[in-house]
Amino acid sequence: MSDRLNYNTLAPAAMKALGGVHVYLHSQADLPKNLIDLAYLRTSQINGCAYCIDMHSHDLIAQGVPVSKLLLVSAWHEAGDIFDMRERGVLFTMDFNSARDHLLNRWVRENCMREAHFDTAYVVEPLDLLRAEMCIQRA
């Protein structure tokens, strides 16, 4: 795995602030832990961070997610019903928001909330997670 900048050394206050997003997601958010970790994994795949892919894959395995399912995360849109509606919604949100296309972002929010019957937490919280992970991983 390639070396990355050590943000804890270079910008400890910024890392503490970004860490606050993670603390919120894991302690106060309505999004279940398995969806948070699935979003972390997909974001890590998009960003090409081998260390994070390994870490988040192990987190999901520890929660009982089969390895055979994890192998399909990068091709979730072709995996049929392997992923349930909420998982597909989170993966969809990660994919399209990582592209930073504002018109598509609006479409994702509107359709996730209308078509998939997601409440705001299933749209806003994955976006918070995505933004925090992208700040950390895209150095």
C-alpha cells in the first residue's frame, strides 16, 4: 500500500474536526452501522485507497457481511438483489456524489427520498460521510 500524508501530524486540528463527523455518524446518526461502513468501503474504492478498503472490508466482515457480497460492492449496480434497497441507495449516493455533478446530486436526493422512501438521514448522512472520507483520502 502506498504511503499517504500523515494528516494527524500535518493538520491535527483539521483531523479533529473531520473526526467529529465520524463521531457523529457513529453515535448520533440514524444510519445503521452496516450502511455507514458500506459507504466507507465504496468511498474508499472510488478514491483508490487500499488501506481504507482493507480496513472497511474487515469492519463489514466482522459484522457478518459475507465476503462474496463485499466482492460485488464495486459492481453493485449489476449485482441484482444482492444489495437491498437501502444498501443500493447508499451505494448510489456514494457513486454519484463522488462525481461532484450538482445536477445529478439534486436528482439523487430527490429520487432517493421519493422513490426509495428514504428519510433525510439516508441522504444527508451518507453525503456527510462521503465528504469527510474524500477530504481524508484525496491527499
